[in-house]
Amino acid sequence: MDSSIFMDKSLQPDEAALHIALGESFELWKEIKEYAFSKYPKATEEWNYPGIKYGWSFRIKDKKRAILYLLPREKYFKVAFVFGQKAVDQIMESDIAQEIRTELSNARVYAEGRGIRIDIIDKVQLKDIFFLIDVKISH
């Protein structure tokens, strides 16, 4: 099962616990978070506990929707997005990594759009993640 490293509902993660859990990828978490706030300074952040099956996750939001989710795992994390059709079209026409385009085109379509999750293990994905944040904010 793909679930958070933080499963105890009574214990919301803090920065120290996150740093220990993520190890070296903690710096990448911070870079992505800082980038999102640099592009949308009015964003808010919050830890969310959707249930025992998933554990704690972190999200950055504008007034009415999530811009992105950060999902902590053991020594890495995932970034999750949900994109509407206009954003999907823009991503599909871009030069973003083929794996991301494939995952997006294969994603199930829900009322709120298509959701994807990308494992963040090293800096390789940062350029694409920054592009996806830009697309999300612009749509």
C-alpha cells in the first residue's frame, strides 16, 4: 500500500520529524515548497489527515483548491497534482518528461480533473515539478 510515513492521527508531523523521515530529500521538499510560494505568495499550507488508510499529507492551496500535495514516504516523497483539461492539454504539448505525459494521459478523469503522483528522489524532477506548478497556478 502507498501510504504516508506518518500514520498516527494524534501526531501531526513537524519539521524535525519530516527532516528525519525524508533524509536527504528534505531539501528537495523545501525547494518545491519555496517555489510554489514564490509563484503564489498568497498560498496557504496545511497538514491533512484524510484517514487511517493514507496517513498525513501536506498541501499548498490557493483560496479554493489545492495547488499541490506533498506526500511523505521513507527517505523520499511524492508530489501530487490534479489538473483540469486545459492544463492537461498544455502539459501534453510541452517538453516535460515523457513519463509524466504518459501517466497524465493514463490517469482516470474525475470531476476535478486528472491526478498524478511523481516520486521525488533527487533533483532530476525539479524542473518538471516547477513547470507543473506554473501550469497549475495559471489554470
